[in-house]
Amino acid sequence: MMQYARKQYLDQLIQRMDNGRVKVITGLRRSGKSYLLFTLFRQYLHDIGVGPSQIIGLALDEIDNTKYRNPFELNKVIKERMTDNSKRYYVFIDEIQFVSEVPNPYSDYANDKITYIDVVLGLMKLPNADIYITGSNSKMLSSDILTQFRDRGDEIRVNPLSFAEVYEHYQGEKRGAWRDYYTYGGMPMVWMLNSHEEKSHYLKNLFNRTYIKDVLERHQVNNNAEVLEILLNVLASSIGSLTNPMRLSNTFESERHIKIAPDTIDKYIGFFMEAFLIQKSERYDVKGRKYIKTPVKYYYSDPGLRNARLGFRQLEETHLMENVLYNDLLRRGFDVDVGVVEQNLRDNLGKNIRKQLEVDFVVNRGDERYYIQSALSIEEPNKKEQEIASLIRIPDSFKKIVVVKDYIKPWRDENGIQYVGIEDFLLDEGLIAR
């Protein structure tokens, strides 16, 4: 079985060891959070001399640990295992969103509840405990980190396998890695399977039996399951396209004869984002230096899951390439927006008209900024001019990059725009700054 090092995330855990804050590992279910914590990080602790009894691990999605979904039972079992006050204990709680809210027996208020937050905050007060939790619900965990934990929580976001991780262990001719990656994505289990049928079956089942089931149960919207399924398909068909809840509502009415309010559409998309299935990119006016509220772009967190939604029938490489680039830039820690550059023109009658040109990605991290276009090919001059039309009109000196599908040696044109192949871009993270 292939062993993925997940070095990016393991390094983050190691850097945050014993820092007095709870480490919260979030991300899409089945993306490798448990493996990171219970296998890779546990092995690291073992290698530096931490004894087995000093690692207390509980996976709350396992049936044997169902009783510990009660916060009082969870708190009790952990403290019972911390038998030696002179030793440091590392507490791993997997899928903590399964912990129930229960009435506070010490309170006179009926609405006063004990939650996992109370358990974690209580454990953090112990001088010999270092706490690590995982979860698959961004709203529950991320908002709580910012409010309840304040400066006492560190979030480590785990993504599906990157192209570079898959490429390192890819079996067979390396030229096939890109095609397989944009087809099957980066869910780790996919790469333990061999045939298309096995991979397709796994991804479809994962979607239906895990993600959709989670959303329906968490938000109690079983009566609208059909609408949620259709919405996921619509978003899958339109990755990389500008849209908004109003347009999507109109699509439902015109194509499916289903009336559903834009606010409801927006709420359902929020459910998918909370489950880390879908990600949203806002539009940014490059010249005006301001955000444009609508429309926006939606991307799937994993291209394989996106393709599974559509039965692997719409494998448009140009859109999938854009989705993969977006995901990889987020994984590297960049903020990623859709860029808009206005161009003033005159029509045949001499009348001034405004045209909006799109920059696929405006990429920021600290004081770094890059403008990136995703293009399947620029072999034809007209296609090249079309792709760089927005870039050459950006009035600043930040680096501009066109990422193409072709195998090319990186080069720059007379405008200072760099051209690079998709595989080189994804395999060499330092290339973006060179």
C-alpha cells in the first residue's frame, strides 16, 4: 500500500506541538485527516521517544466509541488515561463534530448545554495535555476557533492529495499522471484502486453515502434532497463559470421546472461549503482595487468528486485544469480571487463602451501578488492574444503567468508574461516566484 508522507500538514503539526493551543485539523471527509494524525503524527511522536500510553486516541465515527460522543463520557475517559502527572500526554479526538450537546446538570437554565468545546477547553487547562482534534464541518469548527477558542486554537486545513503527491507515487508512464489526476482527483483511497470501474464506484458511493448523507442529516433537509442533488450537478457542470444564486434559481425554473428562491440556493451552497465540497472565488476589480459582489465562481474541492457527480461524462480538460489550479493555489496558502480588468473601447459609431476582461486568478499571500491565466493551448496567435488581453492591461508590475496544458520549457514574451506547462507549475512550487 502506498504511503503518502503529507509533509506539508505533518510539518504544521510538528511546528505547533506543545504550544498551549488546541490543534484543529479540518477538511473534506476521507481526505486523510485521520491518517495524518493517527498514523503519521503518531509515528513521529514514537520516533522522538513518546511512549504509547502517552498518546490517547479516540475516533468518534467508530461504533466502538459511540458512548464517548457524550461530552461527559469523553472527558472522563481521557482523564482516566492520564495516569501520570509527570508525563506529557497527546490527546487525539477524531471527528469531534459527533459529540452531542447535552443539558448542563449544574445550571438552572434549560438552554445551557455542555458541548465538545467545554471538553476541549477543560483539557487545555491541564498542564500536561496537548490537544489535537479533527472535524469535517467548517462552520462548526472554524467559527468556534475564532470565537470560543480565540487565540487558543490553530487550524490546519487538510486537502485531498495534490498532483505533486500523486505524481511522486504514480504507477506507470508519468505522462499519464496528469490525465488520471484531473479525472479521478486526489482522494487517497482512489489511488489504492486499479480500474476505472473501481475508482468510479468508490467516488460515487463516497458522494452519496457520506457527503450528501452528512449534509441532509446535519441540516435536516431530507425533504429537499432532490434539489440538493440537482444543485450539485449544476455546479459541477459550471465550474469556472460566473454565476450567482439568482442565475441558478432561473436555471432550476427554466430547465427543471422547479421553483426555488435564490436565498435558498445560497443557503444550500453554504451547506456544501461547510462540508468542504465546494469553494467560492470572489471577483476583484484589479484597476479599481475593490471586490465585485456578484457573480462569483464555484469550484469543487476535488476534481474526481466533481466528475463522479456527472458520471465522468463531462471531462472538459480546460475547466478541470482551472479547477485543479485553483485548488493547488489555495493549498499553498494563497488567497485566490477572479480578476476583472475594464477596457474602454469605441464602437463603429465612435461611442465609448466598456468591456470587462477576465483574469482567471488574482493570487495574494502577504506582500506577494501574481496574476495567472489558465489556457489549454496558445499555439494559435489569436488564442494567445485572447488569453493575455487582460494581463497586458493590468497597470502594475506584479508577475503575470499563463499556465498551459502543453509540455513546454518556461519562457517570457516581450510583455514580461511568463508561460509554463501545467505539470511544471504543479510540481515546482518555487516556479511561481522565479
